Amino acid sequence: MKRVSFAEFGGPDVLRLLDAEEPHAGPGQIRIAVRAAGVNPVDWRIREGQILGAHPVELPSGVGLDASGVVDQVGEGVEGVRVGDHVFGEGSSTYAEFAVLSAWARMPDRLTFEEAAGYPSVVETALRIIREVGVRSGQTLLVSGASGGVGSAVLQIARDRGITVIGTAGAANQDYLRSLGALATTYGEGWVERVRQLGHVDAALDLAGSGVIRELVELTGDPRKVTSIADLGAPEFGVRFSGVAGSMPEALAEAVGLISRGKLRIPVEKSYALSEAAAAHIDSRAGHTRGRRVLVI
């Protein structure tokens, strides 16, 4: 089979599309014929060697955590899923023609494989950071860098929970944020005052790592009400850096419920061939994404 891998840490040029042995489902796992793989910032952070404490890597290594596809092996002890089922979930080395998943759910009927691959990690992250920041129904949440995959999920999940959301993004994504139910404003000079004009901020999330932690603490008045998933320097301000995943099976179950009720939809901004993984990482790292980027196998 074909698999994207890297033999050294570095830039996108270290990625190679190579022949590899097919993986096999162990106990409690399934294997899928991959139809699409989600491209997440954590993928290129791992490739660069940024977060080895949270994600240890043995080189050479495959790439990718999220995928959708067709079940073709069911491991020992697994129940409730059969060969031929269409699933999406989380595993390892998902930038490949076959991948083993450790957490999965059946795809809702309304999703394509391409769309489904974009949900697992971003929904788990969105649910986790909303919980960690302690925002409740009737309060207002500020989301810095709100137009990407995690931001898209946060805005919709918060809205479903009765939370008002203020989102910052580039000028081209203002209407997109509003379509997801957010009060939208642009980042850049004067953004703090523009946020204040939209309302009081009870809690804030930093999704872009654009150096705004100090301002988010100022707006909330409490570093404990701010969480970042993108700024490794956040703890210097007393702000939580959230990098340890919670329960993926629970997140997938909640995602299925939200999608089935029409309360969650994360668009695919761009699709890439497996051979274009490096280009996908370059685009992901550049930011300004509206929704998700996926590899299609």
C-alpha cells in the first residue's frame, strides 16, 4: 500500500509517499480502507518535532490521526461494527491507503467520506476546550481565530448550548462566522476595542496562536477563563495550554448526534491527493482556513 511518512523531523519536504506494509487490526481495533484523511495542525506539529512530550514519535513515522473509510478488518473483542460499514474516527498513520482506528463511529447518512474525515479531532478539541474554559449557557465566549475547523465546531456547539460567541477572523471570513451564529469582527489593530463594542467577554479561546494571550486575559479579567490550543507560551500568563485529548469515543458520539440534528456542519475548504500531503501541510500552517482540509485517497 501507499503511505505518507517521514524519516526525520523538519519541514514539509521531509514527507514522502512510499510503499509500506499494510497494518492489521489488533484487539479493540478496526482497519479501514481509507477514503479520506483529515489534515490537522497537530500533524505538522508532530512532523516538526514540536510536541514530542504529548505525541512521542519513533522514526520513520507515518502521519495523520483522523480518517473515514470502509471497514475491512475487525479486531478481537470488537462488537457493533462489521466489514463493509462506513465509519470515521481516530487512529494512526491515516495518510495511507489502509489505516487502523482505535476509536470510531458510523458515519451519519448526510456526510460524504471527504466531509467525515474532517470531524474527529476538531470536534474532540472543541468539546474539550469549551469544557475546560468553563463557559455556560447565557454567557459570552470570545474565539480568536474562529474560522478554521476547531473554530467552526466551537461556534456551532456553543450556539447549541445557549452560549453567545464573538469570533475574530480575517475580513474574507466575516460572513462565514455570522452564518455559524457568531458576532464577528476582524483581528488586527483595534481588535480589542471592537470586541468590547460587541459585548462583555466571560471566557476566551485562542485557536490561532497569534500572540493575543495578554489581550484575552485583559478582556476576561481572569487567566483561568482563557484556554489556548496554539500558543505554547500561554502558561507564562497563567493560561491553560490544552494539548491532551479527552475521550474520542464520547466526542464522536456527540458529533454524530449534532450532525444528525442538523446542528453541526464543518465544510471542506480544500481536498488534496495523497501525493500532495506536503502542500496540505503548507496550507494548513499558513492558516486562514475556512473549515477543513482533507486528503482524498
